[in-house]
Amino acid sequence: MPVIFTQVSSLQKLQASLREGCKTFQWPRCCTSRDYCDGTGRLRIKAQVNLDLCNKFSVDHYPFLVWGPPTKFNSPQWKPKQENSELELIDDARTAERLLKWINKKMGSSFSLDDKKYENESMLPKNASDPEQIIRAIYDVEEATAHALQIILELKMIKPDTRDSLVRFLQTLVAHHPSKRCRRGSAEMLINFDDHWHTNLSLSAPESSTLLKSAGENICGKGVPRGYWMFCRGSKKETRGFSCGLWVLLHSLTVRIGDGESQSTFTSICDFIHNFFICQECRTHFYEMCSSVSSPFKSSRELALWLWTAHNKVNERLMKEEKDLDNADPLFPKAIWPPKQLCPSCYQSSSSTAEGAVEWNDDEVFHFLVNYYGKMLVSSYRETSVESLQVTKQAGTISDDSSTSSATTVPIGAALGVALASCTFGALACFWRAQQKNRKYYHLRSLKKI
Ligand SMILES: Cc1cc2nc3c(=O)[nH]c(=O)nc-3n(C[C@H](O)[C@H](O)[C@H](O)COP(=O)(O)OP(=O)(O)OC[C@H]3O[C@@H](n4cnc5c(N)ncnc54)[C@H](O)[C@@H]3O)c2cc1C
């Protein structure tokens, strides 16, 4: 997946320095907003770290843009004329138009600088009722899994009385996590579990930090958690995210298990939330719902529908709370799910009872859940990501989900590729932001003049 390596703010700073009187200068090896014009009018670079970075990439002029797969940027040294390198110097990028022309040629695309959809808000799922949105959630499920594990380890939540519950949950993940990476990582963790947690012993500090590092880094592959959400990204920083990813994980488990595993999966989910979900209120409510189940589950259908109903009960309660407190995410207010647009057949034709409750067609809801959290969650990604296919082909393997490509390549590809429909947009976003800043700057200046 190509990326653009640049420092737009540095370029702007450089331009600003020139405007402010740096009459003579040499192109710096690298500069940032902390660089400055010295008494002789030469641009000086302050931070050693920038020099090192620029040395690594042989940066000798501005703007200096490199195109290539993100993982290749980790190589210790790269030179613009290096043969057989997947990194390529963009040699014509003096203006946004010229850069875009270069990218369009490279990609066989025809983007224009007026394509306003590259703004940040396009990173948000535009319409939660759009079934295609779930394709992004595979990354959030990975993110939530790794995030949950980090919390467990950092807060030292594995104790003699919680240990077994984690083992059971990991066993479920090994068999049924929708991401193969996470299945592999969970298996790895289980294999090593007894080495770190002898029965009835909690971890001492040095052991804990060693395991924290290796488990945290590996449960869903290197680079996960990545620190951002795709499907679960809220329009405010404090909304959605982890708890959304956790729900998606739980639903995806319930549609993957066999009938004979339904009761044990139910117990493992309930215990996991009870012991390891840090939201006290959520745990308490969820535990109450778990405790009110009177007879064992006999099929995955029963369990999937139970979890769906439980989630809707939470939604219903939060709908009221959000209304009272006026703290809903404006783009993602709580609602009874799935909405009609997403699954019309889930609704009985009479639609709702006299009390206003929805009458569901349970068979259709189950069918919908199996498709949505089963096939769609994992397979649509492969179909829409050219990059993922390329990685798979290169590796000479056949993938059944997103897991065969590198943990860092795919999400960046997803972040730029799936969310923005093409990696090119990343570069455009850069220019877009730069343009906007300029517009804002000129706007402010014109205001000052007035
Ligand atoms: C087990 C659990 C219990 C929680 N309990 C509480 C609580 O008591 N109080 C509280 O304030 N917060 C609770 N939360 C957090 C809360 O439910 C939301 O996760 C959080 O507010 C973020 O909401 P969201 O808009 O991202 O959608 P979420 O509710 O997180 O849902 C994520 C996605 O799942 C899908 N979805 C929605 N409803 C359903 C459904 N019924 N079945 C299947 N899929 C569905 C939608 O696509 C949605 O975008 C809990 C979270 C979890 C995981």
C-alpha cells in the first residue's frame, strides 16, 4: 500500500522563513517547525532526530516525497536511486497539482483537488445502516481484542479467581475469533499461559512486564493495537471505540460457534465481561442479564439471539440516558438494532405492537446476524482490498480472511484504502489540509485587513 512521506508543515515553515527574510539559504537536509533562519539568513536545523531521519532517507531537498508500502519505510537506510527498492522518489511534486498528476499516473486514477470527500469526516462510517460498513469492523475486532488484553495485563487483572475465566475466553478466541491473526495469537498465549501463571499464583512485576510486552504485541499480530478505530470510530473522541469493538467481537463469536458450544461460550462471555471489562456499570448490568438466564443454551441460534436481545436492552437504556444527559454521539445515536434499512425482513409486517415494541422475525434476525457478523465481517474486506489480494498473491497463499497480510500493512491499507476508497487519498488529504490551512490563513488575513 503506497504512502507518502513528507513534512508539509516543514515546507510551510520553510516558505514562511523565506517570506520573513531568509533571503539566502541552502536547501536543508531536513527541517521542522522548530528550525529557523540564522543571522546570515541560512536555515538551521535544530533537532538531531530530524537529521537522523533525513539521513536515513537521504533527504536533500524539499519537498521530498517517497512512495511505497509502509513496511518498507522501516528499512535502516534508503537511497533515492537504490535498485529493486519498493520505495520510489516522487520526482515531480513542486505543486499540489503536479503531485496529484504523478499519483494519478501511478494509480491509473483521475482524482482532482476539488474532490472534497477527502476531508476527515469521510473517515467516519457515513451511514450506520449501510451493510458495507461492517467490512471495516474486522480491524476493530482485532483492535478491541488487543486492547482488552493490554488492559488486563496493565491493570494486573489476572488473579487466582479470574485466571480460569481468561483461559476459557482465550479458548473460545482460539477456535472462533474472526481474525486468524488473533486466533494464532490467542493460541500462543494459551500455550505459554502456565509458564507465566502457575495455578493460584498472580504475576510478580518483572514477569508481568515481560508477558505484557510479548502478549500485548502478539495477540493479534505486531502493530496491534494500532490506536485508532475504523467502523467503531465516533464523531467525538470519547464515544464508541473499545466497547463498540468488544460488542462486535462478542456477536461475531456467537455466530461462529457450534450448537454444542453454545452454553460454554455463553459462560465464557459472561465471565469475561464480569471479570475483565473495566466499565463497572456495564459489567453489573450485563451480569444481571447473564444471571437471569434460566435454562442452558442448546444452540448457537439461541445464544446469538440472546446476545442480540441483551445488546438491544443496553441500547434501549442508553437511548434514554443519552436523551436525558444530551451526550449522544450526534452521528451515532443509540437505536434499536438492526434498523429497517439494514434488515427489512427482520421486522414482522405489522412492525410494532400497540405499546410501540418492535415485533421481530427471529428467524430472519438470526439469518441476518449470521451473515452480518459471519461472512460479511471477514470476506468483504478481501473482495474490496486490491492491496490485500496483492499481498496474498505475493505470499503465494490463499487467504480466508484478512489475516494473511501483515498487521500493519492491512490496517493502513484499510485506513486509507477502505475508508478513503484509495490510498491516494492520504496524499490528497495532506494537500487538502495544507490548502485549508492556507485558506484559513488568507481568510484571517483578509479579515485583519477589514
Ligand atoms: C457487554 C457490554 C455491556 C455494556 N453495558 C453498558 C451499560 O450498561 N451502560 C453503558 O453506558 N454502556 C454500556 N456498554 C457500552 C455501550 O453498549 C456501547 O458499546 C457504547 O456506548 C458505544 O456505543 P456505539 O454507538 O459504538 O454502539 P454499540 O452499542 O457499541 O454497538 C456497536 C455496533 O454493534 C451493532 N449493534 C447495535 N446493537 C446491536 C444489537 N442489538 N445486536 C447486534 N449488533 C448490534 C451496531 O452496528 C453498532 O454500531 C456496554 C458494552 C458492552 C460490550
